[in-house]
Amino acid sequence: MTSFTVNTILEKTVNRDKDFRYMATSDLLSELQKESFKPDSEGEKKICRAILKLLNDSSSDVQGLAVKCLSPLVRKVHDQQVDEIMVELVNQVLKGKEEQRDICSIGLKTVVVEMPASAGQQAVRQLTPRLVSGIKQDTLEVKLECMDILNDLLKRFGSNLKEEESHSCLDALFAQLGSTKAATRKRAISCIASLSAALPDRLLGQLVTSVVEKMKGSGISLDLRRTYIQTLSAISRSGGYRLGKQLELVVPLVLRQCSPSKEGGDPEMVEACLQAFESFLLRCPKEVVTYENDITKTTIHFLKYDPNYADDDEEMEDADDDEEEDMDDNDGDAEYSDDDDVSWKVRRAAAKVLSAIIVSRPHRLAALVPEIAPELISRFKEREENVKMDVFATFNELLVQVGAGRQPDLGADAMAVDGDAVSPAAAALLHEVPRLIKAISRQLKARTVKTRIAAFHTLRQLTSSLPGCLATHAAALVPGVEKAFKDAASNNLRIEALSFMQLALSSHAPCVFQPHVAHLLPIVLTLVNDRYYKITAEALRVCTGFVKVLRPYPPAEDFAFRPLVPPLFSTVKGRLTAQDQDQEVKECAIVCMGTAICHLGDACSSELASTLAIILERLRNEITRVTAVKTFAALATASIDSGLTSPLAGGSGTVLQAVVAELASFLRKSNRPLRQASLSALDTIMSTHGKHLTQSDYDAVLDEMPSLVVEGDMHIAHLALALATTVVNTNAAAVVPKLAEKVQPKALALLQSALLQGQPLRSLLNYFGALVAHGTPPLDFVSLTTQLLALTSSPCALSKHSFEAISQAVAACCTAAPQPAQRAAMVAAFVR
């Protein structure tokens, strides 16, 4: 920007017409935001004076643009100009007219936040004494604005404070804690918290000691005591572990302020104490250990704090009430309301303290679960929905921590049944499952959707943390699940219920849900045809789970599943054939249909030909081909006839041959996930249906393999070598000549790579071993070992790693040699 342009814009900023001033300020903002903008010293002064003048403009729109100009301006001008801007703005805040104070305060906050870090020390020197003097003024507005600005200054540049400056800030702010105005006390607490993060340990200790001594004094009002507690909590959140040295003074004092004997006291005081406990537990977990039991007992007590509501649910827990009575109780809770009742804040704070205890004490879960879990479960009946959400969140955190400590090698049955094999925390939680299911079942019938969604989320977390734990409780949950499936008013509720159902089906033995499948499956099939694609996709996943429940171990038939197969097939097939639907739905339909054919294919053999033709069409579609590849791999492993060897409708050969041809063509695609899936699928197909393929089918695959056995992608090379090994084991006589021509040179080159190790090396050794074991010329023991030994005399220098790989390859050939004499001769040759 030239000086002429600057002068032109600045002249317009003093025009009498406010529209001209607005446009000039907008142009100035645009120029300031340009990276190339670098004014000279005189230009800086002119721009700064103009913007400061615009902050006092009679038009609020112009003032707003002037504030925006400050952000890029302070990053481009010299520190001296920044100082002048800060001094002018802070003077306007302290002594200016009331109507200009707000905009100047916003401008000064912008300068403090946006100025370069190099100017921080000077900003502290210039602003701190002025802001402290403003805090001491009697004018409330000035006091509040100064504390807001000081808070921002301390957050950014608090470490630049000198000790005397810290003292002056503390003295001024500490005095404001006793103000009669809540807004003043709140801002003072925030400033002290920001300042405490930068205070040296000695001053921080003095600050905390001062607060404690003030609280011990006699005649202190309730508001002031609550303010001091909030201050300690804020210092903990800001200062972190540094408060730990003073916890022995602080925690007993806070415990006394919220002692259960003072239950009739101020709920806001109790809330402040609980918030302080939460901060202590999260920021100083080691130092607070001494008081952990007292904090836990106090928190559990206040989790049930509801002095304005008579609760007789303890008796209801033991009564065998019917469903309608339970619903009436819930409705009565929901209708209760009292605008003046703030006890819910206490219960919410207590729930968050318990969450902090759980998160910060994973090593004590075994002791915490019996103590905390029953109390949280009993509070599922909480009448305030916001508090209930926090209770659910806390219980979910407990489930997450228990699940994280579970042994990874335990299966669903071991977790649910074998009490000796699970962790102590999981065993304790399993003991609470009956009570939990009873409470959750009530919540699944609640009137509010939010509560029911939270209940399903908890069930999902429970099933994830303790697989198999619902084995004896499925019947109690089915009514709530059915109600959610049929609730068309909330898509989120149905999605959450479907997600839980899908997880429950996959983590429990099939016999658990077999008694309920005839009732639930038709409802899920209606959701498959829902207009919302997420519901459709989740419903298809649930159908996939139900297929495995209907017939878990085909071809065995230990459950009367056949009447349910036709509607299942027709519904899923309808989604499979539809074109105008989301990709997620298409993929879920393919997976569901593939699973259905694997488990139930012989119960609907008349549909197999047309269904396989559709899946083959999806295999040729770029969007769905990866999913279709994996589905055909699954069909190849089916223990019943999946129809792969049946004639291809409208074409020559079989469905299997068409699939192999498509998979072979995928091997030359650039899509890496597609090539990986195709190699894995071909490996499976060759091992299970190799005898149904012709020589041309093998050749089509082998022609694509040389480009895959390279060091550029070792994982692809590993999969290709695994496929080559399977091909050799399946039909060595037909494929070894082609392998010798196409793959063997690439395999020998890969063997010399310095990058070969791990799984790719093991796959290459297995490949050599398979060739030797079958002994098919021209890759029998003699010829193959000759090729390997010839590599050691290669004119190209080999690395030590390459020699090790070649030696392992020779050893693999000797191990797989069909004749002991061949192995002995090779060993004798090496000995010589």
C-alpha cells in the first residue's frame, strides 16, 4: 500500500458522512489484512491515530470496524505504537465517557489477545498498574471492565509479572472477593485463577494460606465462605498439581463446609465444595489420596440430596410392581417441578465428582465398583433430566474403565460366566448387573426420548465392557427394545436401539436371543425399508446378527428358523437390488445377503442364482466392489452350498469363474485396498474351490502377479506370495510352469532386498517350501536350491541381510525336501 493510498483512505475516515467513514474504515481493514502491507514509521503513526479516533466515532458500525482493524494492526506496527494504543485505550476505560468505555474495553482486549509475544513484557508494565487502579475504583462498570482485561493479560503474559506487581494484583483482587456484587466476585475469582498459574510457589502458598485463614475467621458470611471455596477450586483448575502442597490445609476445611450434618445449609455452598473436590481429584490425584474415602462418602451422600422431594423408591425396589405402576411412577416424577429448587445442582456436582474419582483411580476399581455402582444405579430414577444425563455419563465412565481393565484374551462366555477368569472390578460389576437391568428396563419405558437414548447408550457400553453379561436378562430388555423400534417420532432413539441390538447379538451366544427372534425380526425388517438411510443401514446390520442367531452352525438345524427365512431374504434382496440409495445401505445389504447365503442358503435355494447375479453385478460396480469382494470370500468359506459353482445365468462358465476373472482384473488396479481384498479373496477361493477352476482361470490370476511381488509394497507382496503358495498346494502340476516363468524371477529379486523381513519373508519361505514339497519341475528341490545358491555369486553386492534371507530360503527348501537324501546331500555340501 503506497503512502498516497494511505493518505486517501485516512482522509475519508474524517468525512462528515458516516457512510464514507464506514467504507474508508472497511478499505483500511482490507489493506491491513494483506501480507504485503508494511507501512513506514510516519504511516504507522497516522494509521494508529486514525483508528483510535474511529473508536470514538458516533456510528457504532464504524466503531465495530475500527476494533477489527486493531487485530492486524498490532501485529504489523512497532512496539512503540502498540504501547501508545494500549495507554490511550486503558485511559479511555478508566477516565473516558461511559458511552465510549465499552468499545475501548473491547479494543484493548483485542490488542492484548492479538499483540505479538515480544510485546508482552512491556504490556504488563504499562497495563498492570493502571488496571489495578481501575479495580480499586468505586465505579462498578470500570471495575468489571478492568478485571476482564486483566484476566486476558494474565492468561497471556502472567509469567512476565514482577513480584511486586503480583502482590499489587493479589491485594486488589483479594479485596474484591468480599464485594456484595456477584459479578465482581466472579471476575475476581477468574483473575486470581489466571494469576495463580504464574505465581511462584511461595506466593501461591501465601495466597492459599490467606484464603484458609480468612475462612477460619469468625463472623464470615455464607456468601463470602462460598466465594473462598470457589476461589480455591479455580486455583486448583488453573494451577494444577502445584496446589497439592497445600491440600492438607484446604481439603479438611472444604469437607467441614459440606459436612452432611450441615445438610440443611446452603445448596450453592455444597455445590461449590463438590466442584472443588472434582478439581482436586483431577489436578492433584496423588496428594488427595489421604482424603479420598471421606470425599467419596460425602459425594455419595449428596448424590441423593433432594430435600424438597419425598422419595419412597427404596420400597419400590423390593416390590413386584407391574409395568403400568412403574410407568405411573415415572410419569409422576416427570411432572414434579419447582423453579426455586436448586438442589439438582448439588446432585449434578456430586455425579461429576464420582466421575472424577473413577477416572483418576483406575487401580482402585475393584473397591470402587461395589461402593459407587449401586448408588449410581439407584439414581437412574432422578427426576431432573439434566442430572439424570450426568448420572448416566458417570456410570458409563465406570463401564469404560472396567472394560479397559478387562483381559483381552477373554471371550464373551468367559466374561459372563467364568467368575475366576475375570478381573475383580468386572466380577464386582457383574454382581450388579441384575439390579442394573431392572433399573434400565424402567428407563427404557420413560416418557422422554433423551432418557431412553441414554439408557440404550449405557446398555451398549455395558455390553461392550462385559460381553455376554445379558445372557439371563434378555427377556427383561426386549419390551423396551421393541418400543424403541416402533417409535417413529425419534430417529436417534431407533438408531441407538438398533446399535445396541447389533452389539448384543454379536457379543452373546445365539441361544440367548433365539427365543425372541421370531418377535423382533419382523419389526427390524420393517425398519430395513425405512426412508432414513442410517436407520436402514443399522437395521441391515441387525439382520446380519439375526442370521447368525437363526442358524449359528450350519448345516446343523437346532432351531426352527425356516419360517423366518423367506421374509428375511425378500426384504434384504429388495434393498440389494435398489439403485437410488446411500452407499452405506448398499454395502450393508451386500454383507447381510452374503451372511444369509452362508448360513441359510439351503433354505432358499431357488433364490440363490438371481441373488448371486446381483452380488456379481455389485462386484463390477466401482462403489461397492470392495464390499462385494469380501462377501464372495465369505461365500467361498460357507459350510453349505452357496451356489458359487452353479452355471452363470446368461453367460458361459460358473459364477465362481466369473468372480475369479473379476478379481484377477482388480489386481492391476491402483486402488490398494481393492488389491488387498482381491488377493485375500483369491487365496480363500483357491484353497476351498480350486478344483472347480480351469487352467485359464489360474493363468488369468498368475499373469497379474509379477507386478505385485516387489519391494515397493511389502504387504501386497506378502499377500501375493501367500496366494502363490495356495495355488501351488491346490494344483501344482498346472501352475508351476507358469510360476517359473512369471513369479519366480520376481521372488528371487525380492529375496535379495534389504527390506525383506517379518511376514513377507515368512510368506516367501513358505512359497519356496511349497514348491519343494510338491517337487514339480522346473521348480523342484535341485533346480530351486541351485537358483538360490547362484544368488550368492551375483555380480551385484549383496547386503548381510540378503545373505541371511538366502540362507533361510535354502533351509526352508531342505526342511520341505521330499527325500531325506536331498537334505543330507545339501548339508554335506555346506560342511565341505
